[in-house]
Amino acid sequence: MADPLAWIPEQLELLESLERRRSIHIRATQQGPSVDWKERELLNFSSNDYLNLAADPRLEAAACEAIQREGWGSGASPLITGRGQNQASLEVALAQFEATEAALTFASGFAANAGVIDALADRGDVILSDEKNHASIIDGTRLSKATVRVYPHRDLQYLENLLKQCSTFRRRLIVTDTLFSMDGDIAPLPELADLAEAYDAMLMVDEAHATGVFGENGRGLCEQFDVEDRVSIRVGTFSKALGGHGGFVVGSEPLIHWLVNRCRPYIFSTAPPAANAGAMLAALKIVHDEPQRRTDLLAKAKWLRGKLREIGWSLGDSESQIIPVIVGTENLAMTLSAQLHEMGMMVPGIRPPSVPDGECLLRISLSCGHTQQHLDTLVEALTELRLG
């Protein structure tokens, strides 16, 4: 009998020939700003653990306590028997932290974005999405039966023209990242809120990379720009600054009740384990009690961006802890990443399909756990590579 998957090896060979075949590696430990990788300890400039909480003993203790109280697995989806006390407590704490009426937790940030978009927009509706939105948003628009219009990155005039053309649709949904994961730049949130109000559109934002980092209380860029009350739907994740796993949505009580009834990834996924909810309750408390973590992180990021621009590297419009060193070609990005690895640093090269052709880059991701010596080491290495 012919192998129905016989086409896969040929396609893998094609990826190999294009130098785009990816493989999975195993890290030993990850403690703060360092990582044990292939029997070497490297300075880790690749993690999204922005507040250095992933290995915080307080999160570990909270997770262990939750396991002792509720066990490990949740056993079922939230609407069956899977939602435990820790998850319920976390959703209450999230709503308080985010200053919203209600919150809902998901197995992943990807599931939250994809499911919420599908639950909000259907046939007869239109979704207007920034071209550099995360893959979870893109897949959510594809899952929806709504018409999709993609606008050029942060191009408000183009978006307004689209909104004018879309007046006949039943509902309009504008969706954007607040902090873009590859470019480190920021969405024009006040202007987007203006357009949403002017054209009677829902505005949905993904604060994944901004939660815990921006805003007086660490709620993200909606807080920083004072548009929280003007944004209909806010999505976030536990897996970055909060050092955990899973996603969440915050907003009005009617929104959350609608998602409970219509969001398929929530309805048909096993609830996250109590251990994660316990750890995330601890993380929210740390974000509230230790604002110096985010102020320190942003100060370090500002310093590093200034130094790298002085050297002559192109960083685009980055204004955050995500710093792209834009080099253009795939070969150069991967070569520089390998050279930095040999110099004791993990700085990933980013290439298609994660970025468009010709926009390959090194993605530097900072943590408040990085010391000034760590930053100096990175600057020295990139200076050497720039001049060499």
C-alpha cells in the first residue's frame, strides 16, 4: 500500500535546501537571565520572561500548594467539572488587577485570541487586522466566517478608509497587538480608539507582551495610554512577564458570559491545572508589589537601544524590551545568531515565516534579571560583529 505521507520527506528536504528547516532542542535549566543549552551556559536574550518570574520560588511554592489542595490535572473542561477554586480565584484577581468587570482564563494565549475572534465575528461581519498581528490573531480571523481586511502596519489612514468602505457590514471588529512581538513597536491605541468610536466598531487588543511591563500598575499599554475604558476586549497571556502558562480575556460581564457560551477553545478544552492558577495568583501580587521590576526593565531597554543605535544597528521603531536588530537577509541573521552563540549568548535569528522576506532580524528580548554586565557583554559582541 502506498504511503499517504510519502510527500513529507521531499518537502522536508526542500526546507533543508532553503535552510529553513527547524528542529527541536532541549534545554537543561533556565534560571533568570541564563540558560543551559547543549551543555553550555549562555546569557539568555531570547526569553519572554520579562520580569524574571519564571523560576521565582514564590511561584513554585504557590503551585505546590495548589497541587496539594486540588491535585494536578483538572480532569475536564471548565463547563463540565474542570473549573476549580484556584481558577475561579484567579479570574476574580485578574478582573481586579485589570480594573474590569470580569475575566476568563484559557489554556493558552493562542487559544484566547483565536477563540475570541471567532466568537465575536461571524458571517455578515468584517474584521480589520493589522498586517503584523500575531499568528494567533491571524488564525482567529481565518477561523471566523467574517470578511477579513488587513491594513498596513499601524496605518491609520488606510484603516479609516477601510472603515468607510465597510459601513454596510453588520458588525466591525478592529484587532491589533498593543506591543508587536517581532518589531517591539507599539500600536497607536488612542487613535485606534477614536476610529472605533467614530465608525461604531469593536476594538480588541492583545496585551501579551505588554502586561506586567507597561502602565503605572503593570496592566499594559491600554493603561499607559489611558484607553482602558475605550477598548472593548483585552486579551493577555500568563506566559511572558507573569512567568506562567495560559491566556486570559478581560472586559465587561456580558462579554465574558458570551465567551463562556460561544468561545469554542474555552468550551472544548480541558481547564488549565490548578498549579498554574496558584502560581499566577502569586505573580499578580508580585507585579502589584514590586513595580521596580518593570521600571528597571524599561530603563535597561532604553539604554540598550541607545547603545545599539550608536553602533549603527537598525532597530526600526522599537520602544520596548523587545529589540529587533534588523539585518535583512536570512543568511546574515542566522550567521550572526550562530556567532553570538559561540560568544556565549542566545540571541535568536528570526526569518520567514515569522517575518516577511527581506526583514530578517536578531530578536533581543530583555529581562529585568539582566545585569549591566550582561548588557555590556552583548553590546561589546554586537560592536565586534558590526565592525568586523
